[in-house]
Amino acid sequence: MIALPKLVKNNDKLYAVIRTIPEYTSIDPKWFKFKLGVDHVFKAQNNYWFVNEVQEAVIVPDIQHKLDFNN
């Protein structure tokens, strides 16, 4: 199974959430931003949100394909 990142929208821009960390942990967000290699850090809902801006998105229909791994 492929894990897709959670997507959030802020100021009409789409972002892929790489990681969230609770605000009470007293981390250094600048250090985590550098270590995770993300574009932006948001502070909302008592969390730090480490995100990358989505440059291009393609809408894929919600279809589940049956894959045959026996061949």
C-alpha cells in the first residue's frame, strides 16, 4: 500500500503535510524544517505543521483496481 500525504489548503495554495508535532514539545521549528527538508512550517491547532507546497496536482478518480499478482 502506498501512503499518500495529507493535503491542506492555506491562502489558496495546496500543501502536502510531511509531519505534525505538538506545540507543547518545545522543539526548534527552524531545526526541524531544515532536517525534514520542507518548504514551510505552519503553527495551527496547537501543532507545528511541516509542509511542502504542491506545485502541480492531478485529480485521480476514486477507483480501486484489482491487481493480479499471480502472473
